[in-house]
Amino acid sequence: MKRLEWQPDLGRIAIRFSYDPLLVAEVKMIPGRQWHRDQKLWSVPLGSAGEAARILMPLGFEPTAEVERLLNGEVEGLAGIGEQVAETAAPSDPVSEGWSVTRLNETVRDALQRSLPQTIWLQGEVLEFDRNSHRDHIFFKIVEKAEGEDRPRASVTAVLFQGNKDRVLKRFAETETDLTDGLQVRIQVRVDLYVLNGSYQVVVEDIDPAYTLGEIARRRERILAELRNRGLEQQNLSRLWPLVPLRIGVLTSPGSDAWKDLIHQLRGSGFSFDVTLYGVHVQGERTEAEVLKGLEYFEQHAADFDALLLVRGGGSRADLMAFDSLPLALAVAQHSLKIMVGIGHQADRSVLDEIAHSEKTPTAAGQQLVQQVSGFWERVRDQLSRIMIGARHRIDRSRSGLNSSRSQISRGASLALLEQRRRLQLVASGLESSAAGQLGEARGMLKASRQWLSSATARALRVAADQRVGQIERLQTSACQQLVRQRERLALRHVQVRGADPQTILARGFAWVRDRSGRTIGSQAGVRIDQEISVRFFDGVVDARIEASRSDSSGGLSSR
């Protein structure tokens, strides 16, 4: 059993639960908590009721009727239950002993509530709702922003208690719009003060969905007006489709139904689509930044693609706000590729639906692409069919003309052959008689030529024989003369060789001087004192030692 209950004897809210260390850790996060050993329970002061509900109710704790009335505001905040405390507790401290912080905050809250109407209509932008929307009591902020600014000028904490939660959200959902961050809202609230830290908050009682829808429409119109002023509203919308859009870029969430539906359409078409996916978030605060990056990527690679698709699945009207963005609108309007969006619903349109080719669903977007390619293919088939029919007609006409020409040529050829055959017969008759006379004349000429050739050949042979005899005699004489000259040259060479023989030179009185290694000594400069030498003469060798050496410019030779 997990309960939050009012404990009059303690003047506090008791927290009852079976022991669980994880729950104990959560309770210890509540300001002012206290462990009562004798009763074996935790308790928190009245000022921590809201914080206790925020932390513990999502964990399954149920408030009692008194605490529920406190949280829902059915009593005047904490002062209402404080009056119950006053009935059972001891009198408060005298003024002379000083005020408690709780008393001060409650007094300020009472004064604040008395100075304001019981409820007011508050306008502003919702923040931090998404992260807390799963809780029973939803705490979020209402902020005020100046036109074109992201930083809030002012903010106030708002709480939507469980007692009003279903009614308010159901009323808002009737317009097919979910309450989410970034929406401009008009909500009916009452002002309260959070005693724990002395900060005030507003408690949501009701909401005006029509105001939010009007703000969404006005925001879209402001963006479209800006595009019209820049002359960009129709720029991408008027861009012509490529002749055959087969290379397709896609911006959507990977693995989403939108991606699956689109791919199913393209694959089932039978055409060879080349699809490149750039994964992005298509709802939430990250949508704008990621889609802008995706558009920039495809802009840089525009030459590789024929068209670009931005698609998403179902959602509420509020989900379309992510695409009601001036930076996104400018990027789409000025993009180099033809862009098709499939992000809306049957009755709702975003800014991007107005400035680019719009299809309501990813399936419809895929069908549009298939239709574009199919239309081209049908035109090609029609052209091919017309070409084939025209070619067949021309072939048939040509075949008829050829058959007619063949008949004419055949008849003409037959007549020409008959004429040529007659002419050949006449020529053959003339040739036969002419050939007989020419053959007789030729036989006579051949006989005379044979006789002349026979006598001419005999004369030529006799002349040739005489010439050959003279040539042989001249060759013999020339050969003899050459032989004599060669013998004389050989004898002279023999004398020269004998004169160059070392023995012959030594016999004339010369000597051959060498050192111990056998190297020939050719000049006085090549010897040294005490050097041993050998001297070869004609009839023997003398070993000697150099004792003196001198130079002789005349060489020591007599001219005699």
C-alpha cells in the first residue's frame, strides 16, 4: 500500500509504504521529510505537498481525499488545510516570538489571491510540457517571447493537476491538436503560491484551443508573407519535374512507417529507383536543425539527384509546427532540387505544403514519383509504337516497290539477254571466218620466224664462243702477272722479317739489357746504382751490377 495521507496529530502529510530502499531514496529527496521511528513512517510538511506529489505519485502513491483536495486546489491552497491543522493543533506562536517561514509564505499567498480575480486568462508559449506530460500532475512553464526572439522575456510555472488533466487535454484534443512545447496558448488559471520556496505558480483550470489554432494560422501567414515579399513563394513549386526522376533523396526518420510506405511504393513500381535516405527527426525540437542540415547536404550534392522528398507519418496539428519555420521555408524555396513534401493531413497544411509540391502521405508521394516515371515510360512506349507502325508502313511500301521493280527488272533483263544473245551469235559468226584467215596468216609468219631464229641463234653462238676464248686467254695472262708480283712482295717481306729478328740484330753487335724481373731497360734513366742486370749478346748472357751511370745526349753512336 502506497499512500499520501493527512496526519492531524503531526500536522504533516504522512507517507506510508512497505519498505523499499529505492522508495526511501526518493522520499529523502523531498524537502523537510522526517522519519518517525515510533510510528515507522515518513512525513513531510504542508509546504512540501506539491513536491511530494511530483516525486511519489508517478511511483504509484495515492493521495487521500484531504491531500487530493489540497493538490487540486479545492481548498484554498495550503491555508485551507492549515485551518484544519489550527483546529487540532496548539495555538500558533505569539507575534512576539517571530513568524515561521511557512506562515509568512502562506500570508503572502493569501494576500496575492485576494488581490487578483479568482481566475484569469493567461496567454503565452508552452515550455517543458513534453518532458512532464506522462506524470499525473504536470508541471510546466508559460513564457512570453518578443517577436523573432528565442529568449523569454518572462515566465511563470504552471501546474495541471490530475483532477483537471483529462478534461483539459480532451478539450484540446477535440481540435485534432496535442498540447505540446512551442504552442501559443490561452489558458484559464488561478494564481497560487508554492509555500516551500516562496515562488508563485498558476493552476490550470481550462484552455482555449481556438486561440492556439488561430496563432498557428497567423504564424504560417507571417512566414508566407515574408516569402512573398522576397519573391520566393513559387520558386521551388514552379520548378519543373525532371524528365525521369529516378535518383531520389529522402528526408525522414529511418525505420519509420513513412519510410517503409515510401519504399514499398517505389519497389513495387518495377522501376529502378535509386533512393538515398538522410535520417532526421520529423517531430520535436530537433526537427528544424536536422532537416536544415539534410537540405544543405542535398544542396551540396544536387548534381547526383533528380528530386528530394521530405515525408513523415501521422501526428497532430501541433506536430506540423516544426515545419512552420522561416529558415526551413527559405531553404526549401531556394533549393536546387525539385522538392516534394508529404508531412500533412487531409485537412491541414504547413508552410512547406504551400511552397513545394505537396502530397498528403508518404504513400501518395511515392505514387506521385511512380506516376512521373510511368508517364515518361508511357510516352516512350507511345513514341516507340508510332515509330514501329511508321517503319512497318514504310517497309510494306518499300517491299511493294521492290516487288514491282523486281518484275520490271526481270522482264527487262530477259529482253536484254535475248538481244545480247542474238548480237553474240552474229559476232561469233564473223569472228569464226575472220579467225580462220588470221590463223593461216599466223602459221606462215610463225614458220618464217622459226627459220630466222634458227640461223640467228647459230651465229650468236659462234660469236659468243669466240668471245669466251678471248676472255679465257686474258684471264690466264692477268693471273700469271699477279702471281709474279705476289712472289716479289713475299721475298721482300721475308728479308724485312729476317732483319727484324732479335738474333740478327744481336749479331750486328747490339746487346739486350734487362733487370732481374726480365723487364727490358731501354734508357739510362731506367737504371740505378747497385742494380743487378743481365746483358744478352749474340752468343751468350753476362750478369752485371751498375756501378756508375752517365747521360750522353748523342746516344754514344758513331755516324760512320
